[in-house]
Amino acid sequence: MKLKKSDASRREFIKSASLASAGFMIVPRHVLGGKGFTAPSDKIVVAGIGVGGKGKSDLRYFAQSGKADIGFLCDVDDRQAKDSVAAYPKAKYYKDWRVMLEKESKNFDAVSVSTPDHNHAIQAMAAMQLGKHVYVQKPMTHDIYEARALTQAAKKYKVVTQMGNQGSSGDGVRQLVEWFDAGIIGDVHTVQIWTNRPIWPQGIPWPSTKPAVPQGLDWDLWLGTAPYKDYVDNLIPGSWRGWWDYGTGALGDLGCHLMEAPFRVLNLKYASDVQASVSSVFTAFGKRGFFPDSCPPSSHATLTFPKTDRTQGPITMHWMDGGIKPERPEELGPDEMFGDGNSGILFIGTKGKMMASEYAANPRLLPLSRNEEVKVPRKLERVPGSADGHYAQWVEGCIAGYGKKELSSPFEMAGPLTEAILMANLAIRVADIPVPRKTGNGMHYPGSNTKLLWDNQNMRVTNYDAANAFVKRTYREGWTLGN
């Protein structure tokens, strides 16, 4: 898509405004915005980009903090936005987030991004360039390159950031840290994670039908950075997660909720290698399908993390989705719940095991009888409201200012976590790519038999170049990521 002249001017505005607005938040709003505004030290005004679905509940939690006014709403789909428009009748509504940032930048303090994965980075970056604090739904970005760029930008522009993995503010992960610090399970060497996601179709061909674009939806703007394709039904509001152009599969949906606990407990940063296997889809007897647009129905990825200051050696992390589960630990009774039934996290240490459910909720030592016997002093401060307090924590962080308040998932922590999730997706994507055999007929799948070695500094796979195509996408013409 080629931007119109007006669109190009919006870009120039955002770019030129970034320096001027970098120090904006230290100036009282009534000075910049006229009468009727309160100082940032009292309350913030939030602008929402993507205000249906998860965006709707995000805004509700911000408002419930009592310290945030929802001043502006933006969504490309009027159908999805209607509940938020009704809930905040005083909020001004926009269709194009670029127009909102251009026209209203002096009238709000922070931006909440709750759009599909493929547009997170450009929207968050544009807000940060204007000196706005940002809350971005998980995963932080669609690509590894974007995650690194946003992590660096948060520091550069000195804005308060938070990713929407609310379990990082929960009591459960803090209990896991306290058990680990007390030496209850010894040194952890393996973590197993599983989920029943996806709960949307995957491993399918792109639809061939071409229905009309629904009234109220700006399809071209919804596509944003993604390649142009004709509109199809059953993509919005949630099934876009199963298509690589827009989503990041089960890992993108739940990885940030499930991997965050081992990242915090073990102080993990960047993985050194990854390998994966995926389920095959056969369209007829002996005929394997190839659907590169769609994520596979299930997968198993194995990441290796280098030794940290909290471990005695490397950590092996297993991710399983599509209903695949690891072997039940022998310490768990045959009728006792493994994880929460659908998802779970299992830490395997030299002296024992501990597990938790989605969001690291309901942490338990194994065997379960140990939970009655082991008493560890509480050492870590809890977030008021636990996981639900994740939103108010960000609001209060915005009011306090950059670097003034500890947050659960700032980009400096959420960035490496997101990169690990997307690195696992590199292995998942190449595992299902057929390559013609050098001798004989037919195809083979070398990606499924390769451990991808990662050069973290240069953000490159060093031994399987096909994977590098997915580290950084080529955006559609007219869309760029600032810096």
C-alpha cells in the first residue's frame, strides 16, 4: 500500500515530534492542554489502539485503577469497538491510529496497544517516539527484530512500558521464586511447558472465497504491515492467531503467560539454540499437505538457555502445544491434576519438582504432600491485586515516571522473553518446509532435523539460513518501523 500525501505527512509529523515531546511527561498537562487537565502526577489519560476484545478489558482495568481516564479510542473495526465506545462516551473515537497520534498527542499521556500481533511494533514505536508510555498486549511483537528494537526504544525514549502478561504480577510466580531461593528443589536443569492451544483452526489452506468486506471494517488498515490479501471471513476477531502473516500461533498466545515464570525464577535471557518438530497434515492417503500460511496444529520446541547467575548449568526448556503433554512426573498421583488440565509449567530440579498452572497460578511442590510440610518465609513484595493489579501497576508507573517504580513486565524483561518465544517459532516454521531431495524423487524436511544455532548479537541463525527470513519481515510498502 502506498501512503497518500496526508499519510506521509503524518509520518513526518510523528518523526519530527519525537524530540519535542521526549520530555513532555514532566510538564503538567494543564500547561500544555489548557484548562480542565490534571497534572500527570495525579492522573493519566490513556489512548487505546485496538479497543475490542482484549483491548476492551485492558481499558476497563486501567479505568478501574481510579488513576486513569480513557480519553481516546481507536479501532479499524467499528463492530469490535462498539462496547468501548459505549463505555467511554466522552472519549474521542478514531479509525486510524496514525491520525489519532498526530492530532491528539498533546492530550494523552500513555497508549495501550491491543491489536493483532503484526501491528504491535509499529504502533508501540510511534507512541514511544512521541514520549508516550506504552502497554502492549502479548506477545510484545511479531518478529524477533521488532522485539529487540522496542526494548532498545523504551530505554532511548525513557518511557514506562509493560507487556500484557498479567501473570507476571501474580502471587504464584513470586511463590515459585521463594521456593527456588530457599533451595527446596535444588538446581533446576529442565523446564517443561504445555498447553491445549490452539483453540482456533491451524494447519489449513488460506480460504479461496472472496466475500465482501463487512461494513465498518477498514480492511486495508487492519492489514497494516502484512502483505495485501483479499478479505476472508472467520479471521476477525481471534482466528488471525493461526496465520503467520498476522499471528504467532499458540506460542504467541500463551507463551508469554507460561514461559514468564521460568524466566523470572531462573533469570533467563536469550536462548542459544532451538529445535522443533510439528504435526503433519495429510490431505489424502500418503499425501502430505503444505500450508505455509498457517501455523501447524501442534508442535514441540526445545530451547537451550546458557547458565545464569541462578543456575549451575544450561537450562533445557520444552514447549508443547496442541494438547501434547510431557510425561507425568512420578511424584504426581495417577488421579492428581497435572498443571491445570489444559496448560502447565513443570520445574525439574536436583532435589525435587514444582509445577504451576497458566499464569503461574496455583504453584505446587511435588509430591503434593510437600505443600503441607514446607514453610518458606515470604520475602518478595506482592503486587496489590495480584495478576489483576498488573494494569494499575503500569498506570502508577506512568504517573511516577520512567525508572521510578518497579514493574512486572517492562520491555527490558518482556523483550528477551518475547524473543525466546519467537525463536521457538523459527524452528517450528522451518520444520514444516519441504525441500526437494538431491537424489531420487520426493521431498524431505531438513528443518525438522536441525538444531538452529543462534547468534544473539547479530540476531541470526548461523547454520540454517532459511530460518533467518522470519527474524525480520519485509513490511508492506508504506509501512516502516521507526527507531
